[in-house]
Amino acid sequence: MDADRIVREYLLLGLRLDRLSPGLVDSFTGDRALRRAVDVEPRPHPAALSRQAALLRRELAGADLAPDRKRFLDAHLVAVETIARKLAGVRVGFVEEVRAYFQVDIRPGHPDTYRRAHAALAEVLPGRGTPARRLAEHRARDEVPRGRLAHAVHALSGALRDRVRQRFELPPDEVVEYEIVTDKPWSGFNHYLGGFRSRVAINADLGHRMSSLPQLVAHESYPGHHTEHCRKEVGLVGRRGHAEQALFLINTPQCLMAEGMAELGLHAVVGAGWGRWAEEVLADLGLRMDGELSERVENALAGLLTVRQDAALMLHDRRAHPDDVVDFLCRWLLVPERRARQMLRFLGDPLWRAYTTTYVEGVRLVRAWLDLGAETLGDRYLRLLDQPLVPAALAEEVAAAVPWLPRDRG
């Protein structure tokens, strides 16, 4: 099978899986004729799609494709095969499922790590009472009034867009449209529409805070998902002909890469001092934020990164009762029960149940990779935006550069 045929069959596999599990295709900006053809086909059987993915992997070895494209396609065919097997009713262990989707091995964090984060938080937050109480009081003061949420989002988006355009070239006609929504399992979602346009939905149910909103807008738009989609559409798809990049599938290695990059977007374009920067942006709207305190609080909370992944392991690997998972989230993340149950909704969703790993391991892997080498942070981040990298490739570079790192990441 020639290279173009392999890529076409990969795209068809993804589009066919989306018919069986709507939402698996996050975006598709490729040949519309392929989508139309799949839409009028008989409904596929997942077992047949699994076999096709395995066959395509074997044929990929002999294809005339550059090594980076082969590696990308091979990693994604592993994920596609696993998705199809699960849809066919095959039982796949949770840890194995995560490994097949995202090329990472996960295990629980350590409570001592979380205790240290709580202690750091107690040192940062003023007032009396437990860290949970002081954090709740801080967050209540930090909340964006619901009626001002859209204004705050647009102000932060404009300020971030200006910074991104200074560092990374963007198409002149790119645009992000924002909408405020409710009753969703996530806090924000980027719907990339193609043609350098995104629609970003912000879930108002979660009570967004001035200290977290800059991270969310950076994640979804500048320099996160929207920026990545735009640059890949121009570069990899348009100039280099990597048609496989026109398809973005949920529960594949590209998700871990994308979420890790997006989570570190604010770090890449603003960096240390982002709290004061956000304070100044929001002050123009009459919103009062203690930027320095917010930044110190968020730095302390970074020690709790793996708690949500632990909760996913409890729920899906150890089969813990959902109420026990809620208690775990409340205890270690210091969140109220309402927020913990919102997290549980995401963790329990059949489509999203493994996805929390993309934020946890994505951040750890991408951050370690960004810290390597003599290039500037901006130059390395640009490589992530523009190249067809997979998690295993980053992990190999990190391991080669710092082979002494301990294996226990708890």
C-alpha cells in the first residue's frame, strides 16, 4: 500500500469510529468528500475497524513515508485499534488503555507529596483555619462575577493574542469566537472549525476565578489549541502535505501532546509574573485581583497535579465506589463536594474517562522536554506547535538528557 493510501485509510478509520462513538473526532479539516462518503456508508462494525487498524500498522512499515510521519501514524493506529476493540466489547484494563492511547504508564501519586503541597499552601494563604477553609475563602474573593465572565475572557484573549503574535506567526485572518455554556463535564472546550477559526465554549457552571481564567484562555486559544491547529493547518498540512494532521482524534497520543502544550501555554508566553500581568489586564474591567498572591497559590497547588489521575485509577482500576472517589478529591484537592462531583462526572464519562492523564502526564512530559537544551523556551514551544511529535519521542529525549532521574514519580 502506498503512502497516500495508508494516510487515506487512517483518516477513514477515524471518521468511521466517530460514527460508532460520536465525539471521537474532535476536528477534521481534510477532504470533505471522505466525510461525506463515510456518512452514507453502512454502519461499520468495531471489530472490523480494529482488524483494519492492525493490518494498516503492518503495512505502514514498508510505506514510503518520512520516519516522523511513520512514528506518528503507528502510535495513532495503536490507539485507534484499542478504541475499536473497546467498542467491540473487549475488556481492556484501565492502565493498559491509557498506555495504548497516550504512550505513558501511570501509577498513583504519594500522599506525602500532597501533604507537602497543603503545607506550602498554608504558608502562602493568610488567615486562620485549615488550608481547605483558607483556600475556599481565597477562591470566593477571586471569583469572576458571572455577568462579567465573557468580558474577562475577551480581555485576556486579546492580551494573550498580542503576545502570541509577537512570538509566533499566525494567519492574518485567524479568529476565535467565545460562547458561554452550561451543563458540561469540562471547564472549556475548543471546537476547531478549520480555516483558522475556532469556537471556544466556556462552562459558566464552574464559577471561574480571576487566577484560573488566564490559564484557561491560554489553554484553549493563545498559544494553546487554537494556535496549534492554525499553525499545523498552515505548515504540516498545507506546506508539507501531512494530510493525517487534518484529523484530531480524542484518546490518541496527539491529545497528550496538545493538552500538555496547552496547559503550559501561559508559562510559554507570559511566564513568571503572570499573576501581576493578569491583574493589570482585568483591572481595566474593574475586577480586583491580587496577582502576586494568586500566582503563589497556584504554584503551591501544582503539587496536587496527580490527584485527579489518582481518582481515575481509583474509579476505573480499583473499582472504588464513586462516593469514595469524591471524598478523595475533596480531601486532597481541597475542593467542595459540588466541585468534586463535577470532576467525577468527567472521570466517569465513557468518552473522557482516560483523558485526565493527558493533563497530568502531558504537563510533566512537556515541561521536562521544554526544560532541555540551549534553545529558548519560545523556540522549543514552537517546535511542539509545528512538528508531528508523539509522547514517546519526547520521553526518549528527556531520558537521554537526564538518565539519572528517579523512576518513582510519586
